Amino acid sequence: MLRGRESEQRAVGALLDRAREGRSGVLVISGEPGIGKTALLAYAEERAAGFQVLRGLGVETEADLPYASLHLLLRGGLDRLDALPGPQAAALAGALGLAAARPDDRFHVGVAVLSLLAELAEDRPLLCLVDDAHWLDQASARALRFAARRLHAEGVVLLFAARDGFGTSGPDLGDGLGPGSGFGGGFGGGFDAAGLPELRLGGLDDDSAARLLAEAAPGLAATARARIIEESAGNPLALLELPRLPGPSSAQPSAQPYDPAYDPPFDRGAPPLPERLRRAYAARIGRLPADARTALLVTALADDGDLAVVTGACAALGAGPAALGAAEQSGLVAVTGRQVRFAHPLMRAAAVRLSTYDLRLKAHAALAGLLRDQPDRRAWHLAAAATGPDESAARALEDLAARAERRGAAVSACAALERAAELSEDGPAKGRRLLSAAERATETGQLRRAQRLIEAAVALAPEQGARGTLPRLRARIAFGQGSPHLAHDLLLEGAAQIAAEDRGTAGQMLVEAASNANRLGDAGRLIEAAARLRELDLRPEDDLDLARQSAHSMAMLLTDGPAAALPVMREVVAGGSRVASVMNTRRINASYFALRTGDFPAAWEIARAAADECRAGGEVGKLVILHITLATAEIFLGRFADAAATAEEGLLLSAESGGPSRAGCMRGILAWLAAARGEAERCAAHAAAAREHHDANGIVNGLAWAQWAQALLDLGRGRAAEALERLEAALAGPVRLQFQAVHLAPDQIEAAARLGRPAGEALDRYARWAEAADLPWARAVLERCRALLEPDGERALGHFAAAARLHARGGHPWEAARTALLHGERLRRERRKREARTHLRAALETFRRLEARPWAERAANELRAAGDGDLPAAGTDATSALSPQELQIVRLAAAGRTNKEIGARLFLSPKTVSYHLYRAFPKLGVTSRAQLAGLDLP
């Protein structure tokens, strides 16, 4: 029975009750060792009558085994694997070692976990319990986080128990099973609960602690009780175990049971609580026979608690079944079915600590001999049994790393390669493995670790391979550590060193340098990288022609202007859009350069087709990049609701793909959309987040959106001076080189015109781009800008009339509405109110459709001033009541997609799709799916 956890029990009970009603819930229960996390999971299981229950566990010695914890959790539900869509089923089977794996399956694994949990909850609610989540291997943690963030209406409860502050609080919170145990690298574990609901457990109150202690140690002296309650700080495990120690100052575990009347002096120099608990367990272990201690050690090292493996290894070490029976009788382990488990992780740590080095070596060797059908586990046990260089164990770990790579588990691959390097028998092999480990550490963001590995590899790695790899690795580390300009210089230096012998790699470095310079808004570095790339003697087989052309066009934009650069960009668009597969990044570049030329329909079409391939292929990193292009195009195409949905999904995906710079861009786009809608608080929050991302990595795109957003918010509210000040400040910095810079000009001109200030530079900047783009909507905006700066009324109205004719050819509803509003304002000032009303009504209709409230209010006020008191009623577009995600789902359903197909596309469970449709139907005034096809959806 739990003591003092009434509020926590209510929170868990509420999740279970919601699951019985078909809703899902996730909770991360955190706290220090022994605080009651496992007990709360047990309470949840007791309350889960009628639920199917899956149990998982993070194990320290498995933290470098890819998907080990996920397999443990899902093994009871794998009979439903065939119910999943084919690509998901194949990806999950590959991840769990049930079939061949592909490197691009990593993202599909998370989707498959979500689908499998939903499938298992089809007949009855599902409870998933994951204890010791801080020891989950990274691949399992990533897949479970992905699913947890998307559970909504499946009837699934997912509970994690994880240590509070694990990985940052020093060794006192460790189990003692890191590298010193001789198994694993101790680098793979960890659980980032960011974005998930969390319940932190504190100590019990004094009354609850006293009741628990009275049950655990009846007859304890009053002063001893008070001291133990104080020392335990309400930690339930401490309340149960501290009475077993003879006194808090004891330096060694006692072999005697506690004395209830013992009352030693209080020692404020006692070891930290987890260490004292380990000593308490060590005392219990020390009282067992030697063969029982051997059985405990084997259980501690046997990873998954497989009873057959444990008993087999015990037999090899001369310990029979009776030894395990004695360990079970002590209460330290429990044997259930075919599994043997420790009652608490600190008991596992104590069992290892109390063993001797020679016995650990023998135990690992015995386990390796029994695990020939499990090559990953066998490799780590072989490594742990080695006492010096061992090429056989090193090769086994290198093979493990290759398998981990194919399963998308680069963290596990890195740990295996590093340990393989330690066991290598010759220098070149050691250097090669260290360099490979450094590459995996870099791509997974373990930058300090990567630096250490690189330094160790420098003197050992083969010269030719190292010269091509090291500069790029060092540059990526510098970039990740907030030194982007150093990263650029490292790439240029590295390219110069190898250009003569490996022009292809040198070209790739220069392309990367040019791309980074563009993202940083650094004109000088961009021009330099593009010039060096242009001088490089590349050949067709290097496959860098379009990349070089891309860099050249960006540099030309700076040196020669839009008239020279945009035709080259159009060639990049044409060449990249012909590529058959998105796996070649040229299609992604093509969609980006279509944005730069103002061809937003082409940008959207190329990006959408590429995004569909990314979804099918699990290419989440590229999918996030494409979301930036899609959301940007949707803004310019006047599809604000779509842009919001795309950016929100992109933000979620960027968190799962490790793309903070892309998250900054998504935040900036969301800030702009909030500004257009007049949502000041949302705009400020997203803009601040975008700025934080820029401050961390120097990437300017998100900052450009954020600065534009805050200026647009001011302009929409009539604060022209503040808007102009923001725009001028933005254009004085690196934003001036970004895609957004040219599109800031119309807002800059409008703000200046309202203040009676000149804006010749902004007009010239926009005119040069618009004339080179040669698109009707761009020329229309140019005419509007000229009208705003024209003092003569008739000439100004002539420019506005030209703009209206160009806008009538289509292309940019937001800008067309802005033009109509300003045209109507000017007509009213010229006392041509009847004509003004026509334009103002058109502006009002579009602003209302886009939910651009400040602009709609401004248009309505102008209409009243133009003598139209009978304003048109606000539109009754039912889709405006839908959330961005609901609109996405409704569109797909209207197109005839099934819930399962929609879920696969949007990375949702079919039940969540059904839930959103159920909520959307009343908003749309329909009662069936068939009626959706008849709606006029935006």
C-alpha cells in the first residue's frame, strides 16, 4: 500500500479513467532513487482492471544495444505486427531484429510504434509501463518519444519512470554499472522528457514517513525513528533499508541485522543517500553464500533477465539452481515465469560492486558463450571479457555498429566503434574505428565526445581518408558549438588541402561552406566559397554541377543583382525538378530556388512531391527542410491555415530529427502568421523562441521571419514608426542577405509613406527583384509601392490601377488584399468614395478569409469612412472554426483517403484521425464522410 501519495494516485487514476473512455495519456514520473516511482507504476497496474498491460525496462548494461528496451516492451504485442501498414511493419521488424533493416527506416519505427500501440488498444485499453526510463537505449527512447507525443484518442496510457536530473547530478545518482563493470560504454542511455507531461515525486511528509517506518521496523527506538526520518528526507526506500544498517556513520556494510534499540550519534558526514542504500544492499548480499552471490552477479550482467541464460551461465560458473533460489529467498531478485529481475536497480549495482574482477570476467565469458544467436549482446560480453587488445571482440563490435547503423541507431554504433578501437590490435585499425566513432558522435550531437575521438584518431587514422573526413567533422563540431564562422574557415582550409587529390570531396566541402555562409547571412564568405567552387576542376562524375550553380547564383545575387542571378536560379529549378528521387537533394534545392525567384506555385509543387516521398521513405531530416519551403509557399499563396499546420508539424518533426536551426525557422514562420492575425502574445512568444535559436547557432532564416513578424504586427496596428524602425534594424544586419529581405521592402515602403519619409533604397531594391522575377503579382506590388511614394494623386491612382490589373491575373491573395486596401484608402482621400468602396470590400473579404483581424478591422473602418455603414457580414466559412490539423485531416478525408491512410501520412493513429473528424463534422455542418466531398474547402 502506498503511503502519502494520494494526489499522485489520483493523477494516475484519472489517466486510466480517460483511457477507458477512449482517450490517451502520457506521464513521466520522475524523482530520485527509491522515491517510489516503481511503486506508482505498480499501483497503476493494480488499478488497470480490463487493460492489456505491457511492461518495459531500461537496463544500464543494455543502454548501448539498439532497440533493446523497445523489444522488451513490445514483445507481448508483436503478434499484431501484420496489422500495420507494410513499410511500418517492415521497419519495426527490422529495428527489433526480426527482419533485415534499412538505414532510412528509423523514422518509420516511431510511426510503427504508434500504430502498434493503437492496434493493441483496439479491443481494450492499453497500459504501457516503462521503468528506469533513464537507461533506455537512445533508439528506443526516440521511438517511444515519437509515439508519446502523438497519442491522443487511442485508449493508451504510457507511463515512464525516470530518475530526476539523471546525467547531470553527478555519480551519486548512478547505479555503478558504467564502464567500470566491464560492459558497455555507458554512453547510450538517457531519456529526454521535454514536451511530455511530468510528475515529480518528492519525499513523503513526516506522518506518512513515520507510518511506513513503523511497519518496516516495529519497535525502533523513538530517537532512532526521528533520526532515520530526518536522514531519509521522506525517501520510502531509505525508510525501509536504513534500519538495516548499524548506524549512519558506518563505513562498511554490516553483516548483522539491525537492532531496534540501537541509537548511535547522528553523523552529518555520512555518505549520500543512494550510496548508503547500496551499502545496505551490499550488507544483505554479503550474508549470502558464495554461489548465491555468483547467481546475483550473473543476473546483474545478463541484460534481459532471461532465466535460461542466467541459469546456463550460473552452471558454467559452478552455481546450480539452488544458488538462484537462495538469492530469490533473500528478496533481492524475483523469478517470474522465464524472467529473473532485481527488486531495485541499486541491488543490481550492489551485486556488481561486491563481486571480484576475475569473477566478472568469467561471468561475461560464460554469457558470451550462451548468446551466439544474439550477436549484439554477445559482442558486448566478449568485449567485457577481454583483458587487453582482442581483434576478435573488436570485429564483433564493428559488426554490431554496422547493424546499428542500418537500424538508425547511430548512438549505439558510436559506443561500439569506440570500444572496438580500444580493443584493436594495430594502429591503423584503431584510427579508422576512432574516426568512424567520431563521425557517429558528430551526427548525433555528442560534440565533446566527437572532439575527444578526433584527437585520438589524428595520429592513427590513414592519411588519405583522414584528410577528407577530419575538416568536415571539425567544421560540423564548430558549427554545433556556436562557432559557425570557424566552421566555414575549416571547410575552406580543408578543401584547399585536398583539392588536387580529391576534387569531389573538396567540392562537397565548398558547397557546404557556401550553404552555411548563406544561412549565416555572411556575404563575404558566400562570395569566397562560390568563387573557389567555380575555379575547381569538377567533372560530370562528381555530380556537383547543380550545387555549384546554386552557390554561384547566390553569389551573383550579391555581386551582380537579381537580373543576373534569377535566370541562373531558374536553371537550378529546372534541373533539380527533373531529378527522379528526393534522395538526391537537388529537388530540395530546386524548391528553395523557386521561392527565391518568386515562383511559389512551382516551389510548392516540387516540395509537396518531394515531401510525399520523404514521408514514404522515412526521410524526416529532409522532410523538415521541405516543411520550411511548403509553409513559406503557402503564406505567399494565401493559404494561411495550411501554412500554420505545416509549420506546426515541422516544429514537432524538427524536435524528433534533432534540427534546432529548422525549429527556429518554424517558430519564425508561426510568429509571422500570428502577426498577420493580430495575435500579439503568440507572435511575441514564437519570435522570442526564433531569436533564441539564432543566438545559439547563428542561422538567420528564423530571425528574419521573427523580425519581419514583429514589424508586420506593428504595421497592422497602425504603429508605422515602430514598424519602420524594426525593418531598418533587421536590414542593417545579416537578414539583408536572406530570402525575406526583398519582401520586407513593401512593408518598409508603406511604413515610410505613412510617416512622410523617403524610401528610395527600398523601392530600388524591390524594383530590381520584381523586374527580374517578371511575375504579375510582383509587378503589381511594385506598382503599389510606386503609388505610395507618389505625391501626385492622379499619378498615384494610375499606379494603383495598374497594380489592380496585374493582381487580377492571380498569384498572391495577401498582397492583392493589401493593394486593394491602400488603393481604397487613396481613393477615399481623393474624394472618390464610391470607387473606394469596391476595393475596400474586396480587401475586407480576403482579410476575413485569411483571419487577418487587424487588417480586416482597418478595411472595415475605411469602408465606414467611405460612407458604407452597411458592412458585409463576416463570412460564414465553416472551415475557419477548424484547427490547422483538423483542416488537414478533413481535406484528406474529402479526397477519399481512409483513416489508416491519413494516419500514415500525418503520423497519427487511425483513432486520432477518427477523433478529429468527429470533432470537425459539427463545425462543418455535416454528418457523414461522404458529405465532405461536396464542401468548398480552401
